[in-house]
Amino acid sequence: MVSKLTSDSLPSYWPYPLTPKPGELLSSWLARNSFYSGLNPYRFCQRLLPNTPIWDRDIDRYIPIKVAEELSLLSGISCTIIESMTFGVMQKNAYSNWSEIESVTPMILSLGMHGRSRFHFGLQYCPYCLNENSYFRKCWRLAFNTHCDQHGCQLLDACPFCEEKIIPHRAEHVDLCWKCKRNLSLSNVSEIAASVIPKKQRLSVSPDGVICCDLSLGASSTAILRNFRSLIKVVVEVNHDKLVNASGSKKLQFELLRVNARKEITKILEEILAAWPESFHKYMVRNNVTQRKFSRSKYDEFMTCEIEKLPIGRKVHRVYKPVVYTEELKNLKRRSIKQYRVDRSNTLLKDCVDA
Ligand SMILES: [Zn+2]
Ligand SMILES: [Zn+2]
């Protein structure tokens, strides 16, 4: 008698582990392996690593070492390679690289995870690259990357057919949209070609958190990146209305923005950096930016010396001047704030009636 194959009779080891592709994201590799094994990614990971949360966390941003070791043991792929498919190094260096630590990892697009759903469009892709080789690249999670250098087209951060977020592990295959099930790589070529950016992006970030830029600023790459992140805040403030229109949202944190808004910011940054420091001053003067705009963040020497050349700016004094504030009321305020408010109101009311 042939026994029926049930989920419990499936082997718990990894039958045919696929090799990670160059620059592949861990989530993409796991999803590809799942589909190859004929299981959906939730089921696949549940069988391999029972009771280990995989898909309800951003595994590409950070993977606990214990999980990486287990995956390594099961797949035969080294732990170093598995960790290199995540932004773990960038995450680990966050404290030493960034002056302000925020809830998102600087320069990595936020997914806005909430169970199985996502609030942000944190995964982008190039339809041509995806068509050539069906897997998701690490560079597509970087906030600076808004276009594909190889194909010269703007990256897409949503399904071109239904505008849904890109979540490969919820689909039936890596390159299909999980919602409308259409092939993501079959985007309208002529539409994409219209947004071709001919030149190479001047700014990019390596997955280790090192900035790559064709500028000679005489500062370490980490310092450049840290300063540029603060500079982005100034650019966002100066172009607030324009960016709100481009993003359709009032939340203008760089890593939360959609590709069009980030493209605008990157364009402005490139203009500021085009011929440093002249281009920086030209932009700031044209937009009436003073030193005060930079006062909220810390900068390294190569930036500070340029910021100090800008006009100081007017200090806005916001001093509370009460309408009625006699010596008697002042003493009363110290003793009883409740009675002070009553007496103050009565005094104001009396003044109004007398007038
Ligand atoms: Zn491409
Ligand atoms: Zn779709």
C-alpha cells in the first residue's frame, strides 16, 4: 500500500539548496528556495526553523546569529555568506557611524512591517534586471539608489499594474506580483524609457555602509555619509512643499519616501555637490539658507567650515509675555496655579468690562 505524502512526511532538511546569486537579498534567496522546493515560503521556513519568526521581521536588515547558523547548517552555505546577504554590518556600525540613532537604519529603505503587511514601499527593483535574472538585489533596498546604472531606468517601488508593494515571498514566484499575480518584469518598456537618467548616479552606498561618490572632499567615506544624511534634512526643509507633492505624504524621512521623492532629493544633493564647495554656497544663497538651518545636527570639519561662511541668520525669540502679570499674581502663581488662573481670568474680565 502506498502511503499518502503528508506535510509531516516531508523531509525536514533542505533537499536542494540553491546557491545565492551575486548581491542577493536573504529574503529573495529564501523565497527562491521555497518555490524551488514546491512550498510557499511561510511553510518552507516553518518546516526548517519551527517557531523561528522569519517573515514577520525584516530579515534583510538584520538576522540573529543563531538563525544564520541554523540556516547555514541546513543549507550548507557558509554563515558568512548568509550574513552578507543582510545589512547586518551596516546595522552593527550604526552607533559609531551615525550621530543620531533613529528607528530606521540610515540609508536602508524602511519596510514598515506590520505582521504580513507593510506600510512603506521599501523594496525597489529594475524590471530589466529582474527579467534577466529573477532575484532581488541588496542595492535595491538602499535609499540613495533610485535608478539602475546598467539599464539607465528608474527603479520601480511598486507593482506597475496594481501599484501594490513588492513582497516576493507572498507571491507564487519571485518575479510575480503577490496581489495581481502579473509578471513584475513585464513593465511597459516605453514608459520606463521616458524616465531614463543618462548619467551615472554620483552617490551610492555599498552594503557595508560605505559611500561611493566621485567627489574629492578630503573626508572619510563614513563622515561624508553622516554629514550628507544631515544635509538631506536641510534639503527636505527647504523643499518641503515640493517634496510633499512628489511623495503625497507629510512624513519626509528619507528612508520612508517613495522613489520619486527620493529622486528629487538626490538630484538636489548632486547639484549641491557638483563642484564643492562653490555649488554648495550657490544653492544655499539662492534659497536663503542661513547657518540656523544647520544648527539641529552635528557636522564634521569639512562641512562646518563651509556652513560658517553662510549668513548667521536671525534668532527667533519666542518669549512668553503674559498680558496681565502683576507682582501679586506672580507670587500667587508660585503658591497656587489654580487660584492664579482664577484671579488672572477675573482681572482680564474686569479690564474688558472697564474698557
Ligand atoms: Zn537594471
Ligand atoms: Zn500587481
